[in-house]
Amino acid sequence: MIQYILECMAFQLLFLIVYDLFLKRETFFQWNRAYLMGTFVLSLLLPWIKIEALRTSVSPKYFLYPEYLWGTDMSEGAVVSPENLHSLNLSATEIIFFGGMFIAAVLFVYKLYQINRLKAQGEIHYFQKFTRVVVRNSAMAFSFFRSIFLGDQVLENDHQSIIQHELVHIEQRHTWDLLFFELMRILGWFNPLVYIYQNRVSELHEFIADAKVAKTHKAEQYQLLLSQVFQTQHISFINQFFKSSLVKKRIVMLQKSKSKKVWQLKYLSIIPLILGILVYTSCEEDSSIADKENVKLQSSIDVPFASIEVVPVFPGCEGSVNPRDCFNKKIQKHISKNFRYPEEAQEKGIQGRVNVMFTIQEDGSIGNVRMRGPDKVLEDEVARIISLLPQMTAGQENGKKVRVPFSIPITFKLEGSEENAGQPRTFNYDGSGYVPFAVVDEVPVFPGCEEATDPRTCFHEKIQRHIGKNFRYPEEAQEKGIQGRVNVMFTIQEDGSIGNVRLRGPDKILEDEAARIISLLPHMTGGIYQGKPVSVPFSIPITFKLQ
């Protein structure tokens, strides 16, 4: 959602830049009105549009899973239902967002109340095309839908000019334009570009009305009328006749000669802009990198990781005595914090080995990724994780930076598969600091389990009790009938804190609730393996079931 909002704002900014640079000074007022209204709506739609012909594949970067993590312990989990659970739980960001919307909506309602009060207190006269409201002790002049509000202090000689001006707003339904942006200000109160759009459209409304009325009134008299000082109502969605900040611009536009029709070609400048945006929105990650027969040869040299003089340096290995060993450990540690066994693969029983090869380029980036595995689901998951690897320092051979191919097989194993049936479970510790819950010598101690005879069983019981105690079935999920299992994995760090939380579920609403529950876990005593404190990954499925 945040990406969508940022993209909308970026597109709106581009459209406004084009308007201010090329179109704002032209007298094609109706065209400009259509441009502003159209581009704002386009900015809301373009992030969702993907054109197949413009689709571009952006190669992601691939990394590996440490194999031991696929065999982590899976408890029976906690099954909870929404019975008698009705509560509202909002994050700080959501509170700010909806709070801003509420304040903006209250201000909008207050403005409507102001107009309604003026109408109730004024003297109303009904005409065929409009309703005139005479406001006592006032010199205001503005229109709202079919009502024209005139203060009783406005000179009677000016009434006809003002009414003709406001009738243009009524006939062309300018109020609807401003109300549209007022609603957008409620939904996007944080977006300054909405206010700029509304201001530009409001200006155009006055230019349109001025140009039409000036055809039947001498421009000098009309400009004299505009230069007078009157009271104004500070309401953003009414068409004010006497708006002091606009008077000078309106006089300038009245004096400006009509733009030549050839300048209407300026509107074509929006075409390449929209095409560029469509190319951007149509880009997608292509997780399956196909081997191509016609590959351009590169002049640089590939040196295998096993034989290169200076191996690529993974961030954090700069001062390591054995950079090669540190590289392997850092990759495993990095990936272990970000992996998720695809739920679809678990449900379908998909497992096997994915062979991965990639190259650390001369600039330290990752490229030339190739994968081959038993199923695209597993390949896609490897692609997702690998894209998180940080920039490295390139490898060197004979004092020069070179490309370094690196390959590793990644084995996905499901618990209880036939190939493992009857075989003892083994674990080869690689010193990375991560040991599965099922094999760690001393499991992390959940508060209350310090004196337990079986700490492992106590840990499971306490976790399930914690989930049951803090569970809240999201109301939105109940209304939409969303249910299912959220697979949760987190790590009990060496210091007993909780980190590296990963979730995979049928809907983000359920994932967010599971994340909230895990965030409430207490501080624990860290696990120990071979006499040393270690980080312990732990996974548990939380099942959301509707009654």
C-alpha cells in the first residue's frame, strides 16, 4: 500500500511539473481543466496497469538456504477460534492515518455546515437557473452548486456581472470538481499534491468564468470590479468571486491575448510521459532466468570461488583471518534469517534439491543467476531470499578485480518423507550460531519453565498458552470469511530476545495478527549447544478457524 501511495504521488508530481512548465500560461482553460482532472485520476489508476507488450523482466538476485533449517521442529500448533473475541487493534501508523482522515472529514462537514447556516440565515430568491441567497451584513460573493451567495453590501450595479460569472460555474458544474478534490483530501490528507491540484483547478474555474463574461462586458469595467476589495469565505470547495489571492492572476489572464491553436500540440507532451510510466509499472521480476544461446561475451575473467586468490568479501568479513570460511558462514547466517518454506510446496509435498549458481561481479553485485530445481515453487522461494543479499567487495586475481562464480545445492526436505523414514535425524553444526530447536542441547527457557523436568515440553505448552491468551481474531478477517493456517518462524537469540520473525499465511490480515502475538512473547533464557550460547529457530503453525 505504501508503494502504491508513493507511486501515485510521484506520478502526480510529474503531471503537475508538465502543467506548470508548458500549459499553465496558455488560455486553453477547458483543455487545462480536462488535463488536471484526467491526470489526477490517471495517477490513481496507472500503478495498477501492466501492459504485456511493455513488460520488462528485471532479474532478481539469488542466494541460498542453509540446509539444516528445513528440518526445524514443527509443533502441533495452536488452533483458536473467534468465539467471544471482538476488539479493535490498530498500529501507531494506522491510528495516525485514520485519525488524519477523521479530522479532515470533520473539517469537511464543518464547511458544509457553514454554507448551510449562511443559506438558512440569508434571504432566498428562486430563479429558473439558480437560487440567490442574500447574506446580511456581508460583502461576500460565491456559488455552491445552484446557489449564488451575495452579501447585501455588494453594490447593486455589480450584481449582474457577478451573477453572470457565477452562472458559468453553475452551468459547467465546477462545484463537482472541487468536491472531488475535497474527498481526495480526506483520503489523502497527508498528500500535499492533492491541495496543489485543487488550487490549480480552482484558478482555472475563475479563468473560464472570467473569459466567458468578458465577452459581453467591457474588459476595463470588469477588471475594475475585480480590483475592488471584498470579504471572502475560506471554504476550499466553493467558487469565490472575490478571492484576493487570485485577483491579480485573473486580471493578467483577461489582458492576455488568446493562445494560438498550434500551442495545443503541447498537450502531446503527456504521451511520452504516460508511456514511460507504463513501462515502469509493467516491469516485473522474472524469477526464472532462462539460458540464452546468443549471449554477448564479456572481456572480464571468471575465476572459481575455490581457487581465487582474494575471495569476495561479505560485509562483516573485512578483518577475518579466513575470509573464505567467513563468506560461507555469513551467507548461511544471512539466509537463515529470511527463509520461508513455501506453504504451497508443503501442502503439495514438494521437496528436492535446487542447484543454484550465480556470479559476484567486478562491482560486488550479483548476476548471471541460474537455477534448476524440481519445481518452480521452490525456485521462486530461493529467488526471493537471494535478492536480500548485500553488496560485496569483489574478488581479485593477480591484483585485478574479476567475476567469481559461486554455486551451492539447496535441499528442501519435508518432515516424515519416505526417503527419511526410519533413518535417525542427524545435524552437522557449522558454527554459524544457529541450531534447530529439535536438536539443541539445552532449549531456550520460557519464563515459568526454569524448574521443569522436561523444558522442551514446557516450552511448547507455554507457547501455545501464550497464543491462546493473546489471540484476537481480526474483525476484518471474520467479515470477509478469511481463515486458514499461518506458518510462523522466529529465532530465540543468544540473549533470549525474539527476532527474525517470518510468516506465511493465506492473507496479510492473519499474518499481521500472528506477528502481533509473537511480538508479545516475553524475554527468555537463550539456548545452549556444545556448551555455548546459540540462536534457536522455532516454528509453529497458528490456525485461524471460523465457527
